[in-house]
Amino acid sequence: MKHMDMLLPLFTRLYDCRTSTTDYSPIFDDICTGLELEGITLLLAPPSVANIRTDPCQCFDGGTPYRPLAELWPLLYGRQSRLTARHWFKTLFVPGGLCRGALVVDHDGRYDHLSSGVQWLAQQLLEWQQHYWYLSRLQACSRWLETWINLSVRPQLVCDRQGNIMLVNQGARLLLESRQGMAWDNAGRLAFIPGVPEGELLSFAELGRSRADGAQLMLAMADSVQVAHLVRLPAGGDWLVVIKDPELPPEPDIDSLASLFALSRVEQEHLALLAKGCCTKEIAQYRHISLETARTTLKSIFRKTGRRRQTDLLLLIQALS
């Protein structure tokens, strides 16, 4: 595609941006130049909102943007159309068929020679918007997550799927430096030292199927055996690793779960009862609600935490106990 060598670095810049501090306009200006467009207007709605017409959206633009944004609402679900002879319009759908935004391209009236370029642009921005909302979500909870990890007396850290460590508290850092249970591998990434065979490094990235959400790994320590709990964080590929003594009695930390996964007060109460061993029917009776309402609450917890079964929820509660 024409100007591909110029466009790919621009999208690299987009992915490297930090949502709270970066002005995106210069990048979209350069994209306009690369595709020989007059202007770009990108309208995005957060993936969590229910009504795209009433909830606030994020608007990004470059060049000469399309400003009558109110006129886009009636066209959002039309998938594709031309607003005028100089404007090309494309709705952006995420997996599941939900409309999450719109792209308007302002061109010089000769659309045919731009067709493949703007279609490619729409696809790239569709993928980037999911990264943008994930980054926004991560930044929103990162301050709380960093504080929570650092205040905990037990060793805890956060890493990405390749094992690059993003957050680590003092307890986990001491274990890494002394090579007790875990260490940095040759690439500076997280690796575990399992109980058998002692001393052999097992990199986080090479865990494969063993790196399941809620998985537990036995780790060799100097004078004891500890357990590493793996917890997949919401909306992305990052992982929370919690090192615990298996002999200590569990104390469910529902408040931390609620903060980490944005659970409502009702969902916290439901999860607390589930942690005590109550089934859905017993929870409904205890809270004086219908069984169907209790099931709806449980489905909401599944959706927010990314879990599919009550067993997975119990493993999550155990990891953060």
C-alpha cells in the first residue's frame, strides 16, 4: 500500500501513547498526510457503556475534521455510507456486534483511489480503539493496584504475558534477588523455581497451559514451600502473581476484589456469601431476592472478573485471601 513505510511508524506512536498525557492530533495529522486525506474524525465510545448516544465519547481528529458530530448519531448503525461527496463514513464494530464508534474521512472528492487506504485505516483504528480503552482502564486502576501491592506484607507482583515485571513490592523483590521460589531469567523476565527439580528455572512465558487463570505453582524456598497464585487482570494480558504460605488460614479480601474488578455493593455481598460456601439458592434466600435476580448478579460478576464458573471465582477469592 502507498506510504505504508510512513503509516506503520505512526500507528506505533499511537500504541505507545499514554491516554492522560498525550495529544493525539499531531499523529492524526500525519496519518492524513500519509493517506493524502483532507481530515479524519474518530469518535469512540467506551466498551462498558450501554447507550452510545447519551454517554460521553472520546473524539480524535486530524487535518480538517468533520465537526457536525450530532449528525453522526442517526448513521451509527448504518455500517457505511457517504455523508457528502467529500465525506466517507464507517461505523466501528467490536467483537460481539456492538457499535463502538465511527470514523469520518474528509477527502478531495476523488474517493476511488482512496478506497483501499481508508478501509485499511478503519481496520487499524478499530483494533487500536480496543487498546485505547484497555489502557484507559489500566491507568484508572493502576494507582490503586500499585498502592495495594506495595502495602501488602505478602510478596506480590504484576507482569505481562511475556513475564516483563511491571509492579513489584518489597517482599517479591527480595525473593527475586535471593532466587527463592522465583528469579529473573537471562532476559530479565520473571521465572519460577519449582519444588521439583530444585534450582531449574521455569520462565513465566513458557508456562503454556499451566498458566491458566487461578493456577497454583509450588515454589522451592530456603526452609519452606510457598504457593504462587496466578490471577489474570481484567481487560488485557497482564497477570497478578501472589506468593502465599499454604499453611496460613485464608481470609477473603472482598474489598480488594471489588476495587480490582469494579464490583458493585450488591456484587460484593454476593461474592462474600459465595466465599462462605453458600450456593446461589442460599444466597437468594439470605438476601431476600428471587433466584433469578441472584443468578443475574452472578452473571454480572462473571462478566466483570472474566470468569465462567463459580469454581473459578473461588480460586480468585483464594488467591487474594
